Amino acid sequence: MLEQADLSLALSKAAYAAVIPRQTERLYALQQLLFERKVPVIIVFEGWDAAGKGTSIRRLTQQLDPRGFKVLSTQAARTH
């Protein structure tokens, strides 16, 4: 699936700032709909330390209803 992702796609800061308000509204509406219909959703963030996962999660969740999601943190499994 990831091999099909177009990694050349990008948004300028101005374009990003222009689309964020509408996308935030859509995300909130989607959260409410999923909550009402009792549809569970799992979103997984994986990456190197300091790769921006925490920032992305904060941006994603800051406008959501906190009663409708949980953020769980895990650590890499020990290999010894």
C-alpha cells in the first residue's frame, strides 16, 4: 500500500494554512458521525524519535471532542 503513495506531493505553507480550517471542520464532523454510529477507529503513528509524531497527533486532536478519543503511547518491544 505505501509503495503506491506519491511522495512527491507537497503543499506550500500558504496552501496548507488555507485548507486546514475546512479539513478541521470535516474531521470534527466525521468524529461525531463515527461516535454516533459507534464505529471504532484506530490510527497508528510510527516513526523515529523526534520525527514529529507528537506534533502531528496534537494537530490532529486539538480540535476534536476529547470525549470521543484516546491517545495511547507504546514503546518498542525489548529484543533481549
